[in-house]
Amino acid sequence: MAMIRRMPRGIRVLFAMIPFYCLIFSSEALSFESRPWPTRPTDTDLSAIENWSEPLLPQDLESLPVLPSPRAAAKPPQKPIMKSFNGTYHFYGLAAGDNPPAGFNNQGVAFSLFEFSLPGMVSILRCFDPLRSRHFIAAQKCDGNLAIEGKVLGFAWLDRQEDSKPLLQCYDQNSDNLLTTVAESDCEAPGLRGTQAIGYL
Amino acid sequence: MTSRKYFAHYCLVFVFLAVLVNGGCSRGKFRSALFAGSSAEKMENVAGAEKQSSKDPLVGDANAGPESCLIQEPTPKGRKKTNIEIRYSLEDLTGYSLEEAAMLLTPNPGSETFPSAAGPVPWDLEGLDKQIAFAEYVAIRLQRDDAFAKRYGLDPDRFSDSDVRPFVTRIALMFLGAAASEDLIESLFGEYDLEAPARKESFYRGVRASVFRLILDPHFLYEVETAEGRDAFWTARRLALVIWRSVPDRELLLKAASGAFESQDGMVSEIRRMIASPKSKRAFQSFVREWLAVDTLSNSQRSLEKYANFSSELLKEMETDYVSRVMETLYKQKGKASDLLKSEMTNAPQNLQGILGGERQSMTHVAEPSSLRKGILAHPALATLTSVGDEPNAVKRATYTLKRFLCIDLPPPPGGANVFKALDLGPSPTTRERFDVHSTNPSCASCHSVLDGVGLAMEQYDALGYFRSKYDSGREIDPSGSLAAYGKTISFSGVDELQTQLHSQLRDSIDRCLTRHIVEHSFRSTSSDVSKCEVDAIHDRASKGGIEDMLIQALLTPGFWAR
């Protein structure tokens, strides 16, 4: 207090005015936007990105990889489907616990189906036609409401995907056999016709 | 007496500190500080003062800056982003090309014509339907993509429950440019059922739900503007939309949060960083495509009887070559629009070489007088774009050239404009004979006196850009013409002379025209909304630099932030 009293009167007055100065300079009268662009800070919490390093994009943005298809992204496992033949008809079954009836000889792996289903997939079934005593493969439901034989063998895409192959089915007009294959050339043999894709693998 | 002394002290200290706090005795600033008027006036005065004090050579000390142009008060408004902005945003956020996925989006009426960004992009139910399909497409493809999850710091093969919240927060902040509310983040987090038996499958479902929700969020689909929403992150989002046509990256958001935009130097430094990114080149290339309307090139049809080499591959080569030549001159060499009139067509792709080399020689087609074709107006893409079927269209060629290179935008023709069809012009009239009709009709003459000369000069290129000296009828082509524009009249014969004359007499107008296009594009304004004053001021300040300086000047302009 003694020190303040020793100060010149003018300085004391200046000190006494400090609260008023604060009041004046915090008022709207003197505030103005210092830039034409908004700089007002917000209380948005950015801590989640502060400690994260954003992966760099390639210099050539035209070379970005294509957005992967669900199939490529999901990478569902596949299981082999075995093919047997009795001289007239084919029989398709799982490698284990799904043996062909008597008289069919194993011809090895025919194709592989997806083990589980994703959106956009269709179930692949084995059907039985009692009139002709033939077995055949179909998608979703067995044609003509014929009996579904055994379990669902697996799954295939309903529509074509990147890098997918069609699961083809063609009809042998001589034997009434329905051949299911992923090799287009199989359906080009003499006597085979009506090739159609029942799914995509 | 005492109260008088106090009042005198009060006034003295007030004036002294007012000057001190505002950083000097700049007259504009002081005036602003003491007599703050309308926002526009504030911007004018303050920005004028910044101009004086800035150390950046780009800003300079020109007397007439864009700040002195009359600008409007900022008004809250919104704008749906264009399809290209949505696509680029997602490409940057995912690291994947979405060219194929973007086909799902309805073509934006706003992106069909140039300038694409002008005005609000309409939002209709069909568009919404497509938008949802697009969001679903992207979300389904990303849900099981471990690379996407890892991009945002989470490994789906080994993650703890505490990793999920930062992951969700991160994608929300990045997708929405820091506009994600805590409530939104909480609702997204609720999609991840970490107690489910199949924890990883549950995480994938959460990713799908989050991505789908974020792509359909108004802050992702719209350039949202509200009076209270204008903060530093809004500035960052606007910068990203103009410079990258995309969303802000992490660095830009952190800069915004750290107050980097408080100083002009900080702002310029950030703009320069953004321009140096490949995303800026991609954005400028998409501007060039819109400016030159190259997307319509792929719709061109020609009869194979007349053009045996016509194919979609040829059109693709034309398109690529046309855009890359413009990019080379304007972006890589930092040249000006008028430099395009002089650029040489070397290293043309294989299919184009036949056209440029004049290999289609016949009774009507001869070798071109000049051994090497030069200039953007002689590019086969321009000739093809401005033809209808197998026939070149002189009016289309002239309107294209005048609008895009000289900013002369003529109104559409009045009804019944094809008056020459009713007149007897004899068999196989030449374009010049048909155009002569215009001079007899005052309502035609007002526009065609500007158009015809340029259109006639381009007649020597056929519908695929081959050089020809005669029409199919065997009649000689007279490519002479004249153009009166911007107070000057130039005369020429053929495209080569037209370009030479434009370069020597109207170079400045052509360069200013490109500035206008870039400013309109950046401001998201129509030509009637951007004043000549603003364009000229930005052009003059950036005249020593290229596109980069032009963009910086446009972004420092109060008018940009007021729109």
C-alpha cells in the first residue's frame, strides 16, 4: 500500500481504471472478424485422430484399386463337390459322408462351392427326379418341385462377380442327363444343349 | 474537476490501447475497430488492412484488391454435393476407386453443364433412391474389408473392446469433416454388439451400419451452411471441397483445430500444402473436363461408311489427349489459357496421328498446309464435340469457342431461327451461303455477327477433325472470317490464323476468361453472380503465377467466403 501511495497520482489513476479497460476491450464495440474466413474454434474432440496416422494415398490417384466385391472381401471358404457317373447320369456329392448310390464311379472333384452364405448368394442343392431316377443339381428350389435330396451342398453367387466363373448346367438330349460344370468346354460336347448358369463361383 | 481528469485519462488510454491492440496504425483497421459497420464493410476494411501488412508476395500491395469489390453479407445456404465430390470423398476415405460404384448415382443435372457447381444441385426422390443404393453398395463391400478397418486403426483379427470406440469416432470425424456430433458417434457405436457370440461378425455388421449411415448423413451429402455453423472446421471443409473436391484430411482438421487459419500466412501455407497434393491435380482435371465438356465426347456417333476408323477407342484417345494437353500447359507448365493456342500437338497417340497427319486424303481432303497442327482449337476432339453426326456444325463450334475461351455466352436462338431452310439457297449450299441469311435478319444478326466468323474459320476440319479443303459437294471451303470482341476486331483465314490473331490481340481477354471460369467454379456461382471487379482483381494479383496462384487469390477473397 505504501508503494502505491508513493506513485505519482497519474499512474495511480491509470491502475484504478484497469477494470474499466477490461470491460471496454471485451465489449462488442471493438471486436471484429480479423479474417474473411471463419476461424472460430469449436469444442469438437479430435483426440481420436490425433494419435492416428492417416494412410497416404498413391501419387497417381487414377491407379487406386477397385473397391473389392463382397466375395473378394469376405473370402468365404470353399468345399469340393465330387462327381460320379453310372454310365447315364451324374451324381454330385460332398467329399465326405455323402457317398453316391451303388453303380456310380467316382470321377474326382467337379467344382467347389462356398461353405456359408452371404447376401447375394443362392443355395445349391442336389435334387432327385423319381420318374427318371436321375440326380441333378439346382439352385434354390428343385425344378418342378422335385424332391430335394440330401443337404444343401453349398452356396454360389446369384449374379456375376469380379473374377467369378459361372456354374454351368447343360442337358444331354440323348441320355436326359444334366451335367453341371465350371468348364465351358464340357457343355460344348456333341448332344449337349441348353447351357445356363445356375450361379457364380 | 477530478471527474474531468478521470475522463481525460479514460479517453487517452482508450485511444492508445485501441491502437496497440489492433496491431498498428493501419487506417482501415483502426477505422474498422472504432466504426464497425456492416459485415461487408468490415470485411472490406479489414482485408484491405491485411493486404498492407502481409508478407506474402502473392498478396502484394495492389491498390485495387478484390476486397474493394462490393460483396454481399454471408447468407446461410446449403448445397448438395455433386456426384464427383461424393465419389472423390469416398475414394480418399477408403483408398479405393469408386468409378464403377458411382454409376449407381443419378447423373446430377448440375454436373451436366458447365459450370457444374453453379447453384444448388436438386434433390429428388429418384436421386435419394439411388443414393441409398450407392451407400448400401459401398457399405456391403467395405464391411468385411480388413484393409478398410486397418486404415482406421483396427485389426479385425485381434482387437480389444476398447479399440472400437476410437475406430468409430475416427471414421465419423473423417467422413463428416469433424461435423460428427457426440450423439451420432454414440448411435454408431451402438451398432457394434461386442458381446455377441460371433464377435468378429458382429464387428463387420457394425462397420456396414456405420458406413451406410455416414454416407447418407447430411454433412456428407451436403455442403451444409448455417449461420452458427461457420467455424474453423467449416472453413476446412470448404477449402477441401474447392481445392480437392473432397473431404478434409486429418492434417487439415488438426490445423483448423490448432488455429492455423487465424493468420493469413497460416492459411496460405495450408492452401499451398493442399495444392501440392495429387488430390488437387485430380480436382483440376475434373474442372478441365467440365470446362471443355469432354464427357459428351463419348456420345458421338459417326457412320462407318464415311469414317471407317471411327471407334470408341478413338474417342477415348481423343478425350485423353485433349485433357492431358490442357493439363500439361495449365497445370504442369503453369501456363495461361492463351498458351493453349500455341501448344504443339506432338506425341499424339496412335489413332490420332492418322487424323493429325491428314492420312484421309481424297477429293475433299488434302494434306494440311502446316506440317504440324498447333493450338487447342485445332484439336480433333473439339471438331468432334461440335459436330452432329457426320456433319460439322459451325454454330456449335463458334459458341463452344467463344463461351469457353472468351467468356462470350450468347443466348439461345429465337424460335424459328432456321429461316434459311425456308429460303431457296440452291443445291448443296455452303455454310457461308447459309450464314449470309443472318445479315438480312436483324434478330439473327445480333448474335451471328459474333459467331459466324469463328465458325467459318473452323470449317476446314470435318466431323472427326480431319483437314479438308472442300465440302462433300465438291465446293471449295472459304475459311475467312472476322471477330469483333472486347473492343478489337480481328480478321483471319482458317483456324491457324484465328489462333494467331486471338493470341496477339485478345490474349488478355482469354486469360481473364479462364480466371472467370475458375473463380465461378470455386465460388460455386453463376457468371451473373461474380462481378468483373472480383475477377479482374484476382486475375491481376495472380497474373504472374499459374493456376495455383489464381486459386490462392480466389480463396483469400472475402467474396469467396461470403458465398
